[in-house]
Amino acid sequence: MPLVPLSRILDAGPVFAFNVIQIEHAEAILAGAEQAKASVVLQISENAVRYHGALAPLAAAARLAAERSGADAALHLDHATDERLVREAAEHGFGSVMYDGSTLPWAENLRTTAEVTAWCHEHGLFVEAELGAIGGKDGAHAPGVRTDPAEAAEFVARTGVDALAVAVGSEHAMTSRTARLDLELIGRLHAAVPVPLVLHGSSGVPDETLVAAAAAGMRKINVSTHLNRLFTEAVRDALAADPKLVDPRRWLAPGRDAVAAEVARLSGLLKG
Ligand code: G3H
Ligand code: ZN
């Protein structure tokens, strides 16, 4: 199917956004979504772009994989701090971007996010921004940080962003699913903020809390580490089972299958 704008997917209800690091991720995520008859967001982070050295090849792979899949999928740029990368995304099929100024002081986050958003809207891009740094990787702020609903409402009004990532208790890159979210805060943010809310660092959030977070108002639920953990476990098992393996397809395929199965299972959770 042709790529679908993120706004259209979010209008229909809560959705998972999964990170694409290599082509197998895109194939697995789309296969899982198709199996669950769910919409999905394929997102490529600035870190993944850094790993590949360029945006275009992975973006093209994800877009072309989405076009030959039966699932409704949006292509989204994740955690971009470099404004040049945001501009580049507009040329490579992305319908939406996350501009992440969350580690900047309030006034600077406000100013740069407003500028990037104005540019994006002129070029037809939907913008997600972040307020209240979500702890975890890259030495981001402490896990105890929370987004204040009144500040969030002011931030959205003054920047014009289309979606907002908020800090409600999750942390990036957790490898155990033991995070406790502040569901009451999610409800207050949902009431105060007129745009869809985004949950980052959802790998550490147990199934039932993910469902409760969506019910409380989370619309886009970002998961990366959890899928990578399952992918790597399956690869490790395949390599251990046959130390003579040399063809990468023989050990990548189990990783890809494990991710597809989990995407299908998680997507089913949001369908109620
Ligand atoms: O932006 C991506 C996510 O927030 C993923 O976080 O790796 O902790 O699931 P995670
Ligand atoms: Zn994130």
C-alpha cells in the first residue's frame, strides 16, 4: 500500500511505532502488522541514520517495503536533533518527523521547535516534539522527570506542533518490562493538550500498562529495544545451534520471524 500520513493513522486510534534499523526490521514490522490487520508506524531515528551514514538507503528500503505490504504504514523520522536531517526527510518520503529539542532549556526548545515546525508545515510534514526529557540513552535526563500538563499545553500552543512526546515514567532502552507509568498524569496531559500524545521508551512497559496508557490518552507508542532484544535472542540461538553457519540469511531470518510475531501480538493488544 502507498504510505499513509501519520495524522490519518493517529485519527483512527492508538498505534505502535517501531524502529527500523535494518531492512529486516521493516520487513518484520510490516509482516506483523499485516498479520494483525493493524496500522503501524515505521520510524527511523537519527541514531540509525548515523549508523548507516545516510538517510536515503534505509528510508527507501522502508518505503518500498511498505508499498508492497498490505498494512497501512506511515514513515516517520524519530528523535532528530539536526534540523538538516528534518529537511532531508521531506525529500525521502517521510510524512512526519520528530524534532527533539527536549534536552534544550525551555526557551530554546520552544524557539527551535517553533521554527522547525513552521518549516515542516510549509513542506507538508507533521511534527512531533518532546517536552520533559524521557530518561535513558545518551545520558538524557533522570528517569524521575515528568511533563507538566500546563507547560505542555503552552508548548503546543506556542510551537504549533502536531503531536507531543511526554515524560510519564518510561525510560528509553529498558531490557526488562518493569516500568511503572503515571496513568493519572497521562489522563491530565490528555485533557490539557489538544494534540496526540506520544509514549517513548515503551519497551520497559508491561502489556497491561500499555493498554491502560492507550486508554488514558496515549496515541503513538514507541517500541524499539524490546524488538531488538527478541531479534538478537533469536539470532544468538540460531548461531549457537549451528556454529558452522555462514550464510547471514540463515541467522537473520529467525530474528526477523521473532520480531514479526511480537509486532503481531503487540498490535493485537491495542485492538481490544
Ligand atoms: O523513539 C523511540 C522509542 O522511544 C523507543 O524506546 O527502545 O525504550 O522502546 P525503547
Ligand atoms: Zn524515543
